Amino acid sequence: MQIPLYQLDAFTTRRLSGNPAAVMLLDDFLDDTLMQAIAAENNLSETAFLVRHGDVYRLRWFTPAVEVPLCGHATLASAAVVMERLERGRDAVTFHTASGALKVARTAAGYRMDFPARHAVQVEIPVGLVQALGVEPVEVHADPFNYVVLLDSAQRVRELAPDIAAFMALDRSGVVITAVGDAPYDFTSRYFAPRKGVPEDPVTGGAHCGLAPFWAARLGKHEFRAWQASRRGGEIVCRPAGDRVELEGSCVFYLEGCVML
């Protein structure tokens, strides 16, 4: 069996930056154990498995360790595969996923995704978090998936060298670190998810589903230019709208081939 495979760098306009994602086109989903093994073999933050179903597509995402309910950069990459390779000239596509219908439309600069918002509430600092971070947070918020940790500067976010293994003891699958951004960015962030097999994710759409409403409440804006300050780095435009968030970004093709099973 040969499975078409595409690898793209998402939330960037330059190869070898942003967040790499694998996109694999299937006639139908494979056994979960096999898809998980393929994702582990690809060894990227996420592998997207894409199945065409009429005019729409079904989409699932796997890290090297687990299946996840939402993934922004691999959705962006999947949209590029559909619109640039499978159906050239198509301007929009809907993916049916564990997080509902996700719509992606072409824009002048890339692609705009319509995702569910994640609203976090302020909580007491969890036991062990300060020790894991190595710094004292300004505030800590939580949604069902992540802790959102506010620091006092973008420089502090960039320089942070946490004990990533210590995040494994927390009761959330990921930790988002954020602060007001340096110009031209409204805010900056980093994302750590070792419980999902991703020690630090280069650029994370799902985290920005929470960061967009988080910063809207603080900055009084409805459009943000955001920078994720991983080693590779990447840029996302965010527009919160109630229970939804628009995330906009670009991606570039890096590799095209096939997997032989």
C-alpha cells in the first residue's frame, strides 16, 4: 500500500521555520494503532490523516504519542494540500473533525481558519508550576486543555528555560506561556505539551484559540498579530468572535512523496 504524503511548514512564509506538519491522504481511516505508529514514525508535532467525503473532508490528527481533538497548523497544512494539490483553484474547504466542522478559506496572504474559542478562567497557581517554570507568573488561567501563564515581558517568554518534564505532573495536557508582544506583535507565546509527546510545539493554532480571547479581554482589540517564540518561530493573525476564533496564516510545501506499507 502506498499513501501520498505531504510535509509543509505552517504559520510561516519560509521553509525550515514555522511548524512542520505531515498530511496523509487516505481512502478511509486506517486502524487507530497503525495511524498512531505512522505519526510516531513521522515524528512531527502532528500528522494529519485526510479522507475525502463528497465536497468535504474528514480529518484526524495524531502527535507521536496520542490522537488530539484539535490541531491548527496541521489543519492549515491540510487546507493547502486540498487547494494547491488535490483541487487546484478551490477557495474554501470544510473539514469534519472531533471539534466539529472547521472551515478554511483562501486569503490574499494565505488561509483563514474558523475554530472554536477556548475561554480560560483565572485559577490559583497549581502546585509545582512555579518550580517547573523557574519564574513567578503574573497570573495563571486554565481552560479544559491548557494552563495559560502570563509573564511580565516578551523577553521573559523568549528566555524561559522550564523543566519541561515537570509539566507532566500537572492536570492539564499543555502549558501556554504568554506576555504582551514586542512591536510589531500584540502578544507573544510559547507552548509546551510533553504529556502529548510534544515537549515544545513550534507554532500552535489550538493554543491561540485560547490566547485570542485571553488578550481581547486585556487589550480591547479584535484583531491581533501574534508571534510564537519557539526556536523555529511563527506568526498567526487572530480574530476572536464570541465562541469562535479566526486564525490566519501561511504555509509552504517542503516535501511530497508516499509512504509504503
